Amino acid sequence: MLYWAFYKSTLTLNIIVSFVIALVVMVYGGNFFIVFAVSFMSSGLFAALFYKEIDCHEEYYFYYNRSISKIKLVVFCLLVNILPSALILTIVYYATSS
């Protein structure tokens, strides 16, 4: 379950960045939940991965020594982020369509 360990290490920064982006857009009249979900899948994840690349680049050797490439880690994080984001977008869609 090393994939989950890597994912959890990116999750905090991803949520913080996504929350800040959603707050800024909400101030200008955007929907907080839609922006948060989209940001959680994209810019928040990329910011967290960029931080990991700059600050914790030696950590990738740990995963590589266990036959887990960087691409596999990134794809896993992206796929796991799609699930809650799709759920949030579905709930918002059905909540606002009635």
C-alpha cells in the first residue's frame, strides 16, 4: 500500500490549494464546490506534485526501489482524485437542477 502512503503525502497540500482557489473564485461569483472539485483534480494535485518534486525528490528513490515508478504514483493520485471530484460535481449538478 505504498501508493496510498504517497497519495496521503500529497493530499494536505492539494486540499489547501484547492480550497484557496475555490475561495478566490467564490469571491468573484463562482460556485465554490464546482471550482473546488475541478481544482482538486487538476491544479491542486499539480501543485502538490510540484512541491514533492522540489522538496522531497529523494523520496522517489524509496518507491523506485520497490518497483513503483513516478508515473505510476502520479497516475494513481490522479485516478483517486477523480472519484471524490466526480461525486462532488454530481451532487452539485443534481442539487442545482431542481
